[in-house]
Amino acid sequence: MSIFILLPLLAIGAYGAPPPVDPNLKPCGEAYYLESQYTCYDGNFLCPVLDGEPTLRCGPACYSTTMYGCNDGELVYPAGTSGTGSGDSTSSGTAATSTYSASSSPTAPTAACTETPTTQHLSDPPYEDYFYSDCHSSNQVVVTSPLTASNLSVIGPRLLVAWPAGNSGVVACFAPQNGVNGSLGVQLVNDTSNQPLMGMYTPANSSSLSGNARVGVSTLVEFNSSAYLTVPILGSVRTMRDFTEGPSILVPLVQDAIVFAQTEDGGAVLSRLWFDNVTTTEMSLVPINTSSGGMTVNNRTLELPAGTYNFTATFDYPQLDQLSATEVLNEESQGLIEQYPDQTTSLSFLSYSQKLLAGAWRFLTYFGRDSMISLLLLEPVLSEGEGSAVEAVISAVLDRLNRTDGSVCHEETIGDYATYLNLQKNISSTAPGCTYQMIDTDYYLDIVMQNYFLNSAVGRSRREAFLSTNASQDFGNQGLSYGDLALINAEKIMNTSAAFAQPGGQTQNNLIHLKEGEIVGEWRDSSYGIGGGRIPYDVNTALVPAALRSIAALSAAGFFPDHPEWNKTASEYAQVWEDNTLHFFQVVVPQSEAQALVSNYTSAAGYGFPSNAANITSDIVYHGLSLEGNNDQPIVKVMNSDDCFRHFLVNSTNQTQLTSFVNQTANNVLAPFPVGLSNPVGLLVANPAYGGDPIYLANFTNSAYHGTVVWGWPMAMMAAGLQRQLGRCTDSTPPDFCSDEGVRANVLAAYNHLWGVIESNTPNLSSEVWSWLYQNGRFAVEPLGSLPGATEGDIR
């Protein structure tokens, strides 16, 4: 049985929004409401109307008399056990704690799936990740248990469940009752099967507010000593991230709505009604075998004796249509399922007919850039055609496009978090939203469209049907076809790239800048990711010309019939951008200065690794992350891996420039950190050794999200990019560097070296990001989230 508490909309008035223009809206405090949808109590407290019946106020909550009673401002369960059921304005300021009379032990699914569930266990100590998908739902469970060597200021005992549907989940943080930090261990326990998770399914019934089945996952969890549940969060992954990342933000409107209920079998159920007032998330812990009986609910904290518990997390929200591994991969690539079961299972978990998701667990939703980069790298093996992985990516991008200016959505906001953000604007709506602050994401769309609709036989056959499809998702583009939306995006790219391409227009002012007021705008989207710069390297030297080349190709094939001139114009623009942007970002460090800078950096960083300064036998050449950086730095002098974009996306024809560029990249890929980017744990995305300003050392560390760390996909893109450039050597008119034996050998050596690094780090390759520690004279892989001040990475 489920517990439902109807969340009051107390906070609406606090946002101070102006009164809506609808004359039917009535005031309630500083908020406005429709009488058909809400009831106003005490002049400032709104409760929803459900199925035509008003809910009543009880202290800080709203409730239905069919399920609850009210006694002295606190809810009691079941209805009729005490209290009158009348509205009560004597709020205690806290949500209710009640006694749950029915057993909360999970029930077996009542609707059986015909196919075997897909399960997976990925170990990345101190994180243990478990995945479970069946015909009802997709679930990820993350167990965090401190290790002996863990930094206990960062790592604590935790159970977390994340669901792609609604980007939703629960998290439960624990502390040892004995007060000894690090002494509490948490682990999942296998039941009679060979894996610990079991899917949960309960059909919608008369007590369901949402009308959706209740789904989720159940498992046995063991605590090695007595514990307190200190922080539970139920609802949105975004809310969970706000707590786990940075200053541990807890939203009172979310936390105060959690209801704690004791169960007759010594367990407890925590439940929270979403801001939509129909969806409920529940989390329960029921003792199976403990050292001293059941649990105790004490002032919104659970006290758990040591032992084994049945842990269950469920919710009743519409589910996504997951693509199986066979549905994600094309026919020619089905053998990968047996060859690489780990990677193909993970790919399936992140793939749905509606969209591909960015990462598990922190980014279980649409991210435009991530989806399109994944498509570009994985396209040779992904399924094509209607209902395919490729079309899921492109349609999701077009559905979420900003029709007013052509910007591509960076991240969607859905589920409980979307309703919460709407309420902050004094809007009672569950409508999703999108963020459009990124500038790089706009440029991928035409590239992926060219690859599919021009370069793929299946894509060519799907062109008309796909482009005539109307946008159907609730992002404001209803009535526009995918073809209409693609045109809007292409027009933006042509307009914003025109000034630089004009005669005499090749000035820094005409390069693509971050949007006004934004400190991020491309993939290095942390506060210091591009060193505070306003003009990103990757966007201007690679993404803009690549997108222009794709627009020219699409125009030549009959796309954009209102702009037949783009076949020529876009190609001309692209040539200018290809030939005239690299020099803005180039940094040349004389040999002696480079040796001194690297030695000074090594000493100041204090990690203990060698400087390798003797390896510097010539000038160091690289391209800075951005222009106009922090501390009045004209160029952000951080060596980086973003050369990969130009190698992967652009076939430059300026021969002198190309020869120098591929040779410079090869040198930096081959050189060991801190001279270059090579490290035993992977290709680093940043090396601040040549900055010469303390700000670089402070902002680009091994605990920084975009610091001296390894990201899987840029390493893959660098390998693919070098392969693409070397592959041009077999063309009928190969680039000049191919006949320069020294340069070609250097590039080939870098390519082979990079593959050696990749293969030696195979266990980490599908992770989002990882870091390192230097111990006992060697670099060793370390999860980024284990380091002080770092952000937890996604296991996949």
C-alpha cells in the first residue's frame, strides 16, 4: 500500500511574481489560483482539488479524508483513527510522522515480464553500481561505503537509487551511531538469485493519484554496525545533485514534505508527494535480521540496529521506452553484445526511443552536446531507421530547439524539478524546460544530420519522412516540422559566422563568444573549465567550420530550399574559419622558459611526481583553452586535449598550417605530464604547467572537474581524429604532412602511443571522468569523487 501526502503550495507567494492577467485567478496571500484547482485556507495556504474534491489542510500538509485524519496539526493514518478530518491551521512547522498499519515488506510484481531482466554490477570503490531493467522500469542503485584509505570528509555511507523516468530518484545518507567516522559499512546482499536487485511493480489502483503503476527496485542491504539515517532526499536527481555536489544544499520545500511512517514489522516508510501533487516517491527499510529488533523513528531521523534490511524504492511516474542492446546496435554490430557485454549493457541502459541519456547516475536525462558527440563517435555501430538510436538523438535535439533563435537545448529540466522551477515563477505547471546557455551545442546538429541523411543509405531513405515529422514533445515547438527547426538552427549558424568570414573581418571581436552573463558555454562547463575565458578554442577553430561545411553539403543535396546559395556561401565561410582562427590561440614557449615553467609547476604543485623537464628539447607549442581569461590573461595558457575536435571534424587544406598542427598535437600526446598530456592513467584534458600564473595551478588540479584529469570521450575523439588525419594519406591528393617522413612518423607514433594508453586503462574507459594519485613513485587511478572538493563522476 502507498502513502500519499498532498504537498501544500505555501511557497508560491514567496516568489513575489506579478499577478497573472487571467481574471479567473483568485488571490491567496501573494499567490493566485483557480478555484477549480485549489482551495485557499487561512488566506495564504493553498491545497489542491483532486477528482473534484477539495483536500484539507493539516498543519503544513494537505490531505485527502479518504486516506488520512488530522490530529493537532499532524496527519494520522489511516483515515478515521483520530481527529476530525477538518482543516487545521495550527501548523507545527514539520511534516507528519505516522504509524503505518499495513506491512511495508515489498510485494512481488503482480504483472510478470516475459523477458529476463537485464542486470549489471560495476565496481569503482568506494562506489558499487548496480543496474536493473525489466519491462516495467529502469533502475540504478549506487552503494557508497568508505574504504580504509577513503577521505572521510568526502566519502560517507550512502544508498542511492536513480531512475531515467523523470530524472528521478532517492538518496539516503547514513552515519554510525558510535560516532566513529568511517566505521559504518554498507553493502548489498544477494538473495536466492545470483544478483541482489528485484524489480517492483504494483498496478495503479483507486488510491493512486497519478493513475500510473508503482515501479522501482528492492534489495537486501547490510549495515555492519548501528546507523542513523541522517539525510533522505526523495524526488529529482537534480535535487540530489544539489546536495551531493558543492555546499550540500537541501531544499526545505522538498525535505519538509517527506513523511516518516513506522511500520508494524519494525521498519519505516518514507514518502514524498511531488510538486505535481499526483506523483509519489517512496523509500522503505524493513528489518530482516538485526542485532536488536526494529528501527526507531526519532525526530525525522531513523535509528537502525546493525543487521540486514529490505530496502525498497518506488515511484509512480510514466516510464521511458528503453532500447535493448539489440535495438541500440545496427545489424552488422550485433556481435558486440557477446564480445563486449559490459559496454553494450551500459549503452542500452542509457538509450531510449525518446532520447539518449548522458550519464548514470548524475545525468540520467537529455543533454544535447553529450547525445550528439556520442552519436558522432558511435555512429558506425548504432541502429538506424525509424525507432532507432540515431533518430532518437536527432529528434530529441530538434524537439527541444529554441524556435526563436535556433539555439540547441543543452539540458532538459523534467519531472519534479521542472514543476519546482515553474512554481518559483509562480506558475502551477508540470511543463518541462530547457537551458540554452551553451554555444558549442548549436554546431553539432548539422554535422550529425549530414552524417546520417547524406552519408548513410538508411538515412537517405528516411530523409523526407523524418524531416516532415512535427515536433511532439512539450517544449514549445508544436506545429513546426523537424525540417523547419533544422532550418532555424542553420540560419543562426550562418548569421553568427558571417562577420568573421567577410573581407577584413578576421578579428578577435568577430570570433564566437560566450553568451552575455554566462561563465560557461562549451563542454568544459565548470566554473574554471576554460579559465574564465570568453572565446573558446574548440568552438572557433573546429565546430564553426565543421558546421559550415555540413550546411554547404546539406544545401547541395537540396536541404534548405529557401537558401540555395548556402551551397557556396557556407563553403566559403568555412574556408575562412578553417584558415584564420588557429593563430589567435597559439602559444609558443621557448625551450629554456618551458623547462623553468615545468620545474616550477612541479615544485609548487607538491604532488611529488618528476618534472620530466629534461624531455623538453625544443620550443613547446600548443593552443590555449580560450581568450580573455581570468586575471586579465589574453590567452588561457593551459595545454589541453581540444585539438581532438579539429582533427576529428575538420579536413584542413592549409598545408603549412596542417603540418604544423598535427605535429604539435603528436608532440603533446607523446610527452609525459607535466611536459605534455600523456599519463599512465590516460590522456589528460588539461596541463597548466606553462601558465606561469598561480591562478592556473589553483584552478586546474587533479580534483577539478576539468583539471588534470582524464575524460573518456575526448581520449576516444583524439584517437579517432588522428586516425582520420592519417587516413587522408591514402587519398588521391594526400596532405603535405603525409610526405614529410618525420611528421608522419611522429603522428603515427602518437596514435599508437595513445592506443597503448587506452588499452591499459580499459576498465575505466566507459566512465565519465577519473583522476589520479601519485603514490609510491607511480600514478594510480582514483575516482574523481573521492578527492576533496571534487565532483562525483558518472560510472557510465
